Amino acid sequence: MGITPQQFEQMKSRVGVGRRGASPVFAATLRAPANHQVILGVDPSLRGTGYGVIRVAKPNPLTLAHGTIACPAGWGHSRCLVRIAEALRAVVKEHRPTACVVEGLFYAQNLQTALVMGEARGAALVAAAEAGLDIYEIAPRKVKQAIVGYGAAQKMAVAKMVQRLLSLAEPPAPDAADALALALTHAQENGRYALSMPKRI
């Protein structure tokens, strides 16, 4: 059945052809990684969560903050999780990062250790997610490879290289060094013409 040009124009006006179309349902998932300038790295642990904030700059990134969120051995798990979330909220509020990078999950020999690490990781993720940060994860081995050049590098080697890359007066504490290494690795990956997008969570 044919239609006249006038009927076709009427149909177009009814369905809104020519107006701005709706965004794809998965637009946020499919978009290219943003060019983040301030990056928060988090190395989650129940008793000592490391954090580090860097600003992407040339010739070298600048360190805005780093430290360890320490929880005494006598504290219960729930109290530690609240402390981790609250401390990271304060860091985010002060430095306004737009991306958070956490250490990827790994297979621990001890199941209980893996569960506790997962709890700390969850508290950190909540603090980052509620602030609207883009969240990424990087495997520990990939971070060591990117920073030291060796995927099984020791913590001290990572800390020394982080000190050098960020021109710090002294090596950061181990957990803070790992967090800064995460942020640095993401900055490197984000600045490259990479074939694969960083893993968002």
C-alpha cells in the first residue's frame, strides 16, 4: 500500500524523526575510557588499606596524597570496614579524583584471607562508587610489570620505583606504594594508544 508525501511527513512528525535520538542503553559501557587527570589508587586490606592520589602532569605525575588507613588488631571487621569507607570518602572529598583503581582479585591460598580481603575491597568500592568515580581494576602482576618491569617484584622494589617515578623524598609505606603504583599504571595505560580498554567494575 503506497502513501502520499504528505502522509509520510505526518508520520515523521509523529515519531520525532529529526529530533535528537535516545542514547543507547549501553552507552556508558561502550564509551572510550575518559582522560582522567586525578586518579585514586587503592590497595585494600582490612588492617592496612593503602591509598594514593596522583595528578597526571608532564613531565611526571604529581603526588597529591598517600597513606595507609590503619585499623588496630582489636577492632572488629565491621568497625574496620566503616573506617576504610569513611577515610576514603574524606580523601575523595579533598582531592576530587575522577577515577579509582583497585587491585584485581587474586587466588589466595587461605580462603578466610580471601574473604576478608574481599570485605575490605567492597568497602573501598562503595566509597568510590557513591562519589561517582569511574572504577577500574588491574591485576597485581600487571602493576609490578608496568612499574618495575618484573611481574613478581617484591614490595620494596615497587616502593623504590614509585619513589623514583614520583620524585618523592623517601619510599612510601608498602601499602601506600602499592596504591600509588596502581594509579601510575592506570595513568600509563590511559595515556597509551592501547588496543584493549582498561577493565571497569
